[in-house]
Amino acid sequence: MSTPTPSNPSPQGYAGDVSPEQAWQWVQAGDAVLVDVRTDAERAWVGFVPGAVPVAWKQWPDMALNPRFDEEIRAAARGGRKLALLCRSGVRSVAAAQRATALGLQAYNILEGFEGALDEQSQRGRSGGWRYRGLPWQQN
């Protein structure tokens, strides 16, 4: 089986999925850029990863696609480093990774996102996600 590359992405249309821990290892080693594709409001209200590059896929309140996404994601990947994309639960980051891959970049989706999936009580952050895994983050 061949390794996904920008010119030969995986069947899902991007380089692949990585765990939050793997993404953090890549970032610490300087092998990847962590890109937070959540809205500015989410980063401000829920928390953010220090050092992550903010490139919203969609913007609050209307959740329209960010018209500067292509320009901003290319800037984040400058130097050819792979991108590890983080959203709330690992859904928007898939769409953003697909778009980044279409632009010729090597983009990975971070599984579980920042907050993880909803639990039985419709709460996030109790069963998965960046914060749940104890990775670095802060809140304003």
C-alpha cells in the first residue's frame, strides 16, 4: 500500500487521520504545524492550543466558509511541513483537510477534535478530544 501524499491522497481525499497524541508529537518534533480550523468565537470561548495557527474553515455566526481559507492554509504550510488540523469534534477538520489536500498540501485530520463527541447527556469533553487527553490548551 502506498503512503498518501499531496499528489496521491488517501481514498478519503486527505493524508489521513491521527490521534491527538500523535499530532502533538509531530508538532513538538517540528514535523507538523497544528492548525485550529474552529471559529474565532470557539477559540475565544472554549479554549485554544497555544502556538496553533488559527485558520477558520467557517466563521461564526453564519458559519459561512472562510473566503481567505486557501490563502491562510497555504501560509500555515509554508516550508512544506505537514498540517495537523483540529476542530471541535473532528468533522470540520476533515473538510478542511480535503480542501488543503486539493491545494497540494499534506493535511491530516486530528481525530476527536478539541472537545470530542457528545456523550449521553449531550456534553462534550468527557470521552475524547484534545482537552480530555490532557494535551496543552488554555482559555482566555
